[in-house]
Amino acid sequence: MSKKLSRITDYFDGFHLYSIVSHLKDYSLCFHINNELGFDLINYEDIIFDLAGDPEKGFSWYFYKDHKTHTNFYLIGNKSEGNILLPSQKTVDFFLLIKDAIDDNYAGKTSAAIRKIVNVSAVFQAEMTKIKDMDLLMETIELHELKYVKPK
């Protein structure tokens, strides 16, 4: 009788996803996050996620790499001209994706600082495993980063 080896893999290990509810424009929220946290989020080409509806419409995409902690931060708009990036999260305006955070406390402190920004209604951690099409979005984000950030 042959044995089967299996390994349970958490594809989202090392990632923290925070949902942000705010009526601020993306550039204004980015400005406040940069000031509050000392980040340097930079606006890159909009991300195109084909499952969101119109393949011609993009969603705002900001990126910052903290070279001291080797942590990547992505601020992604969930709404764009009537389209929603993740329809299951239609009440969310933005996502802050943190990759390779030092620890959970670091990610928690970051979200707490964003909560203090005026006109931010809510910031809460989203369970990535329960969001439909999250794996496809993660792949799209990674390819987008390779295309626009790495060549610079």
C-alpha cells in the first residue's frame, strides 16, 4: 500500500490584509498615510483585474517598500468608476496589503495609526482565505509589481 504525503500550505502566510472604509480620494488617503506613518507610498499604473467587470478599467495601486524591515505595503482601491475590485467586499473602499511584516504587532500598529486619520471610518483585518478570488488578486498584484516596480 502506497503512502500519500500531503502538506497543508497557507498561501497567505506572511501577508496581512486590512480593509479601509473612507470617503477620501485615493491620493488624499495616501498623503495622510505617508504623513502619519512616515511611508513613501508611490502611485503606479492602475492595476487591471479582469474579474472586476470591465477589463479596460483599472484600480488605483500604490506601493512602498520599507528597506529597514524589508516589508512591502500595497494600497489598492476597491472601487473605480462604478466597478468593484472584490464584489464580496463592496462596503470597503481600499485595501492595505502588508507583505513580510516583522510580526503581527507591527501590522497591528500600522492599522491603528490609519484608524487615527481623519475621515477614515473603519480599518479592520480581513480574512484572506474567506475572500473569493483572493488568490487570483494576489497573483495579479505580484505580476503588476514585477512589471512596474522592479524595472526602476
